[in-house]
Amino acid sequence: MRASLRALRALVLLAGFYLLGFILLAALAGIDYALYLWVPAGAAAKLYLVSVLLAIPVVRGLFMLRTPKDEDMPGLRVTEAHEPRLWATVRDLAAQVGTRAPAEIVLTGDVNAAVTEDARLLGLLGGPRRLYLGVPLLQGLTEDQLRAVLAHELGHFSNSDTRLAAITWRGRAQVIRTIAHFEERAAKTRAKEQARQEKKAAKAVSKGKKAKEIDTGGAGVTYRLMAKIYTAYAKLYFRATLADGRRQEYAADAAAARIAGRDATAAALREIPALDAAHGFYMNAYATLGVGAGLLPRPGEVFGGLHHLLAARTEELDGLRRELPTEPTSPYDTHPPVADRVARIEALPSDGRAETSARPALDLLSSPGDALAALEQAVLTPQALGLRRVDWDDLVHESMCAYVAEDAEPLRAAVAAEAGGGDGSLPAVPTLPALLDAIDAGALWRIADRLPKSEEAAAATGRAAREFTRPAVRSGLRQLVTVELTARGTARWQLSWSDSATLRLPDGYEELLPLALDAAVADAPDTEPLRKLLPA
């Protein structure tokens, strides 16, 4: 569909919102006039108030004339002086697409590339353009694949997609806000009615009478009805505009294949879902691992450390590239399924342009390390930037030590509670030696009984109660042993980019420690094997 036709349809849909509002206002006015003619003045006054309250959200929606301004995504703006190669690549691709290059390039920390345009006059006049580029794409894609991604995004400019977004987003925002007004009024009315009925019921109970069942089904019904009317229009609006969005994605894919090559474009589309999954895992399991312990990796490594994971987990990533997401489509999806987009690209005739450059796209940056460090300063919160920075090995070790110590707190608390509530024979400080002394003193199962338990475990008695609590006691004891060994330098947590962090124990402990733990929580506890494994 040509841009002019899409613009006309967007304008018609936007005008439909105003038309719906005027129709509803006219209907309310007609009802008020009928009330004036046929209903006594006293009763009509209350109904007039209801129609006024219904009309307020409609009028508000009609007068929201300002196009909602997109919030800038957090990121690092890079100038042509700082990143000449990246800017030259973008300008070259813009020329091939046949469109004006963006005025700004902003590096972000997510797996995404996007373009925006501050269009004027409902998108009829172009405005400043901006390209957002996620550094994970630079880390995980080759230069050829990145060129395909950039050509796709710049293709949105050439199709006037970014200009028409001004009209589309205005209509969406106005419909959503109007619906929200009605739903908010309905919720307040229902809450007020419920409070009134509860008060009345409480009063009846205080007089010895039976309270009526609270029923708020009829409260706010007029507001909910108005919300349903606008919701029906919103579904029509969204289906029409988001269907355009999916067609725009196909058109941008075609532009990318024409400029960057079929193979590079298909490879980029396959790579991005795998990269997105890897990035999400990396941020959760590595980059932010130490936040709870007050730690972050060295400057530049919060985002830059992703390349370690990508290099270490090639087999897993290969599997993700082969198994593309095939999520079910919905009329409200803005993008077609990735598998469908890849199939369309790979079905194109061969253009004889295989990927020629395996060079990482990160090489387009003049100084990747400096750019990654500057990005952290631009997007991380002041609280995050104030955390202590350490090397990856120390971050994993110190973080895991802190978390294991935290996990051992329930057992420490149980030991302290037993010491405080007992006969004074147990040490008051809940250390590992204190726990072992308590076990030798016969307090093991009293301590175990103080641990948090499920309902089933709490109801158990005798032998069954011990079997419920034994695993929890053993686990807590293992954690306290780990705390003791790491504090003495006997054991250390080991970083692994291909697997979870592991605890490196002295030789022989892998076999001896499980046996010693079992002995300590046996029916006839014996702490001697465990004591022999602890540092002097």
C-alpha cells in the first residue's frame, strides 16, 4: 500500500475516533432532553449528573490534540567525530535505500535497532530522525549482518513508516486514555458502593441482624458500557494499524535483502532471537549477579562481558539459530513471526552475494571499550554506578559467598533461637562450630523444629517430622560449611562462562564432605567427620 493511501487510512481512523465521540455526546444530549420532557425534575437532576460524568472522558479525549511525544530511550549519543566508521556505514546505507540519513545515532544496551522521526503536521512533514542501535547487536553480528539490520531500519524511513507513526500513535493514545478514564470511574464507583454496603452490613450485624450479601455488580455499569464501546473501536483501530505495521516489516526486510544481500539478511534474522536469549541470560546470571552484594563488573564489562558468553556457548546458540521462534500470530502483533520472515527471505532467488565479512560489527566502533564504558554512564542509575567494581573472578566469588551466607540465615536464626530459649548450654553466637556443638549436645532436632516448614511438615510428628526437616538441616549445614571454607580461603567459587559457577574444594572434599554431612544429620548424629574437614 502506498504511503499516501496509508496516510489517508490513518487519518480516517483518527477522524473516526472524533466522530464516535460526537455521536456519543449527541446520544447523551438526546437522553437528557427526553428526561427533561418525561421525567420529574427531581429524578431527572440525578440522571443529568450521570450524563455529565459520562461526557467528561469523551470531551477530554476529543480535546487531546497534542500528538503524544515519544520518550527518548536511554542511550549514548555518538557523533560522527567519535564514530566515523559507524556513521559512514549508516550514511552509505541511507543513500542506497534512497532516504535521508538520521540526524542522531544513539547506542543502547538492549538487543534492538529502531528508528524514530519527530514528524510535524500529523506526519505530513518530516522532522529530525534518530537511529537507536543496541550494542549487543554490534557484539553478536558480523558487519554484513549489521548492514542488513541497518538497511531494514532505514527502509522504514523510505516507506514513510516513521512519519505515519505520528498519526497512528495519536489515535492509539487517545482511545486508550479515554477507555482508561471510563474504567477508572467504574472502579471508583464499584469501590464506593462496596464500602457503603460493607458499612451497612456491619451496622446490621452489630444490631444482631443478618447482613445482606454484598453485590456491586450494578455499580459503574454505565461507565463500563462506555468503555466497551471505545474498546470495540480500539480493536478495529489496532487491527488496521498493526496490520500495516506487519506489512511495513516485510517491506523493510525486502529492502535489507536488496541492499545487504539475501544471505546476510536471513542470517541476521536468525541471529537476533538467539542473541536476545543469550543477552537476557547474561544480564541476569552474570552482569547483575553481584548487585545484591553491592558489586558490578569493571567499567565497560556490564555490557561488554556478553562476548565471553557468546564465545563459550556456541553450541547452544547454534541450536537457537536453527529453532526459530514460531509464536502464534495475533491480529494485534506489530511484527510477523521471525520464522515467517526468514522463510520469505530465504525463498528469494540467489543474488550471488554470500556473506563476505566475518568481522564482528563491534569493529565499526573506534574504541569499543571506551564506548561500552560511556554507555554504562549514560544508562545505569546513580545507585548502580556507585557499586564497587571488581574483576569477573572476584565478582562471582564474592557474590556467591554473600548469597550462600544469606541462604544460611534460617539455620543461623534457628541456632540462635534455640540458644536463647534453651537452658543456656548452647553458644549464643550462631557460627558453624556453635551448631556442631549444639548437635553434640543433642539439640539437632530442636533446632530443626525451628526452621521454616511447609504445612505438611508442620503437621508431621515423630519419625515423619525428622524426615521432613532432615534435608533442610543438611542443606543449611552445607551452606554454613561453605561459608566457613570460603572465609578461610580453603574453597573458592569458580567463574564459568559455559556453565554455572562451581565451588572449588580441596582435594578429596567432593567425596568426603557429603558423607560428613550425612553423618552430622543422622538419627545418631556424629560431627567428628565434619570437624576433621574444617580448617584449624
